[in-house]
Amino acid sequence: MNKANFYFSWILALSTAVAIIAANSIFTPSLAYIARDLGVEEEVAASNMAISRGMMIICMFTFGAYSNLFTSRRLMQGALAIGMLSCAISASAVNITMFNMAQGVEAVSRAMIMLTVQLWIAGISNEKTLTTRLGLYAIIITIAPIGAPTIGGLVADCMSWRWSFVFLGILMAVMLILLSCFRIEEAEPSRKRFNLKEKWNDYKDVIIHSPILKMTASVCWMAWIDGAYMAIVSFMFVDELGLKASSLGMIILTYVIGAFAGRFPVMYLQKHYSQRATFLYHQIVVLIATVGGATWYFMTGSHSIIEIAIVMALFGFGFSGLYIYSLGSSMLIDNERKSVFASVFNSAYNVAAMLGVVSIQILYGFDITSIKIYQIVLCVATVGMLICIPLHLSSLKKLSKESK
């Protein structure tokens, strides 16, 4: 493998992922603006997140069955084309139905690129390098949620939230041209004849007989709070605490910076310590964040912008590390079926995140304030994670016995 081509392939694949993933968060700070422009209430405006997660679940679950039939380059090109269509619909949306449809289309492109790049990395890596490379991938694509909300908030205040999608669509077009002109280094696609019944049996066996669901239970609770937080954040800060979209973008930045920093320890811990130690380290950090946020309210009777930003930065730190650890661990359970394990893991993650968004919509229906909903989310997620810690540890014990 030519070293120059290898590094260029990394740059091209990760830049493509950054461009597409940015579409999921670029409008988050301006969600309150979108609700006003399209004439809908908070719970209706947040419905696009539930639709997006629903499409992600469907795509993630089914895509693993077909991913080995195509080259990674073709899949990346397809994801970019779909992403450009999503940006065009979003920028021209005249009602919430049209905007929601655009987010559903965006979810298809995001699911394709996320799973494609994960499997591309697995295809060019071995057991020793997989977690490190997944960690580097996760660190680099953090550029999307770091930059997108900040830029999206500034664009919304200076121009319009619609222009965010125009600029993003142009960026995707540039990446599509580059991918069409250059070939990336990658493993050859499977030449094995596709058998739907065999694939179905693989999925059934993985879900019923493997420890994948127990292993990802704690991550799912964190995905739940992540989805809930993104559904509530614009209304909590813009409507209740009086911030502008550009200022909210900076608050979200602290959360994403925490997630960025949290992706470094997992690579060191996985290399020098056990899976158990890696899991517990990141899980404890998350619990400190959620328990700390609830405790602050009970002690002071209120929440402050700085306190919420610190809590979510800590949450992002622990959550991001645990996500990488769980993704890598799930793909190493069975190398022959890593695409199936990756699909099931990502599907479970997005089911939990979608339920987080739906939970927010239900709570808004009871006319509860965003601050109160934030407190409920912290308490419920903490209890859920505490219940799931023993499940994860028992799955590790089972895997350890099977490997002997």
C-alpha cells in the first residue's frame, strides 16, 4: 500500500464524513428561529430529530447487510449525493413537513457515511490498530459538531438559517468532485453471493445469542440523554435564558470540546488496561456529570449557563470515550460479521437517541418548562446507567470466558 495514497485516502474519507455529519448539528442553535419562521411550537419543531433518528435506525440496521457488496468509494459518493439533496430541500423549506423530510433524507446520508467509514477503517486495520484508528477517526470528525453549531449560529444571526444549508451543500459538492477524481485505498468488496436468509440469520444470532445488547446498554442511556439534550437545548437557552443562536453555538462548543477531549484517554486505556477499567473510567465521568447537575439544582434551587455548560462538557468527555470503546469492542466480537455487529450497535444507539427526542416531545406536551425537563433527563439517565453497569460487566465476563 502506497503511504502517500494511504494518508490521502484518510484525509478524503474523513473530510467527507465531516461534511455530511455537520448537517445534523449545523441548525441546532437556530432551532428556535426555525420554529418561529415555520410557525410551529417547540414539540413540533423538535419532531425532525425524531424523524432523523428513525431513519438512522432503519438505515443502520439494514445497511450492514449490503455494505460489503460495494466499494467504500462508491458508498461515500452516494452519501454525498444524498446529503446534497437534503441541503437543497432544507434551504428551500416552506413548512415543517418539508424541513422534516429533508432531515429524513439527511439521516440516510449520515447513516451511510458513518457505517461506511467505520467499516473502511476496520477493513484496513488489524486487531491491534482498530481501536486506535477508530479513536483518531472519532477525534477528527468532532470538527463537525465543534464547528457546525458555531458557524450555523453565526450565519443564522447574520443572514438566515437557510444559508447554512446552502454553504454545506456547496462543500459536499466539492467533496464529491474530489472523490470522483481520486481513488481511495481500501479492502476489496466481498465477492460472495448475497444471501438474504443467511444475513437474516446472522442478525438474529447476533441480537439473541451475542452479548452486544448488554454491552451497549450503558451507551444507550447516554445516547438517550444526548438526543434529549439536543432536542431541548435551543429552547432552554434561547427562549428561557435569553441567549442568541450565535451565543448558544458557543455553549454547545463546550459540550463538543468535552467530547473531543474524551476521545484521547480511551486509546491509552485500551492499550494499557483492561476493558473493564476502560469502561468504568468513562462511565464514572458521565455519572459525575449527571449527578453533579442534579445536585447543583437541589443545592442552589436554580441552574446557571456556566453550570450547565460544565456539566455537559463532562458528560461529553465520558460519553465519547465510552462510545468508541463500545464500538471497537463490538466489532472485535466476531471479525467475520463485524458489519452486522456494527449495524446492531449503531441501531441500538440511535433507537435510544430517538427515544430521548420523543421523551422531550411528550414532556413538552404536559407544558413543562425546558429547565424542568433538563432536570428530569439528568435524573432518569443516571438511574438507567446505574442499572446497566452490572449488565455491561457481566457481558465482559462472558466474552472473557468464551475467548479462553
